[in-house]
Amino acid sequence: MSVLEAHAPLLAQESSPVHAPLKVATASAVLRDLFIVTWSAPVEKLQALVPPGTTLERLPNSDGQLVGFVQVIFALRENARWSPLPSQLGEDYQEATLQVLTRTENERSATVIKHFVASTAIATSLLPFSRVTEEGRFNVYVAGDPARQTFERLGVKVTTHAVQLHLRAECAETPEATLIGPWHESVRFLTRLGSQYHPARLSKDGQSLFRTQHPPLSPCAVTLTHQVVRPFDDLELGKPLLALYQAELPVTNLPIKRK
């Protein structure tokens, strides 16, 4: 069962896309406390993180320099299960994804650098498809009112033998614009949860495409009060371009494709 997201989300005011009935087994879940943090970074440094020939998503910054984008995505995946199984057999687990924003066949996509899950069973099930998925230790707290889907503060810490990811955030005012453009345009550009490429385990140059369908996102803005992103030390990440939080998002994962 895949835990990844990556469909370029539509604007909040747009209607949800209409999908034809699926004739294959899919995996469903609800992403709770979806937290997406995006930084800009020099293109040449990001290019070194992705497979040769990968096209980076890039834009000029305020100085006119072309930059790419790197993200951390966190969520609690609730009631994750294959569609033929009854709901009581679903599993809950936390996950965090570190990825670089890319373009594939002129479509928005992402290349996954690291993927951590707080489940031995899920990590094992993804071994045939991904070289970058591993089990991690998670410490998470969220302050707010789940019933009203209000948010105040959030903290996420993920550790493995070689990685430390520690982010703390609190509610912030919605910015009018970023270097990408107005708020809604920025959200649409950055919250791509539908096409994520993992380095394949069984092929040196192969990739596994994790595909996700979901309704339009309507996140709120948050600001980081603390950040440690140990895998990306060389990028010298500063203040995030944008940090987003959404209380819940239902998702459907399609069968993984090998490229």
C-alpha cells in the first residue's frame, strides 16, 4: 500500500475533478494533519539530488536567479487499506516525505529523496518499489480543535540512524503572494500530491511512480518557529517559501507503476 501523495491540487474554489470508476484495486486513507513545507534552493544543488535527466521545476527569485524547490510533507495516514478490504482492517501510521519538485512529460511531479513511515509492515511492503523508504521514529504533537478543524501549533520530529528532521510551526496570517504568485496560485503550484517518483529498488536507473487522487486542497498558512532538516544540510535552507497545514484530506492511491 502506498502512502505517497502528489497530484497537482486545484484551487480551492474549483470543483473536484470527475474520475471514471476505477476497475483496479486501489488504496484509500485519510491524511490527518497534512503539513507541507517548501524551500527554494539553487538549481545546481537540487539537480545533484535527482537522477540524471530529471527536469527540475524552476523559477527566478527576487534576484533573478533560477531556483528549484524542495519539500517536506508530513501526515498521519488514517485507515489506510486496499479497497477490497473492510474498513476495520485499515492501518494508521505517520509518514514524512522529502522531495524535489520536478516536471515529467510537461506535467507537475516530484522526485522523492527520502520517505519515512512509522510502520514496519508498510516499510516492508514498499521494499520492492522504493530504495528510499524506511522505517523512522516519530514524535508529533498538534494543538487545536479537531472537531472544528482549527489549528494553533504543530511539532514533528523524525529520526533514523542517519537522519534528523525536526519542525515546529504555528498558525500565521495568509500571505497575499509569494515569488510564485498570488496565494491560491502558490498553493496550487506547491501542493502537488499526485505523481511522486521513487528510485526503484530492482533497477539502478528505474523509477516507481506513486499516484494519488484527492479533492482540491484548502490549507491554511503556518510559520516555522524551528527547523532542522539534517538530510539537506548542504542546501543551507533558510526561511521557507511557504508552509501549509490542512486538518484532513481523503486520498485514493492508484496501483504503483514501474518506469
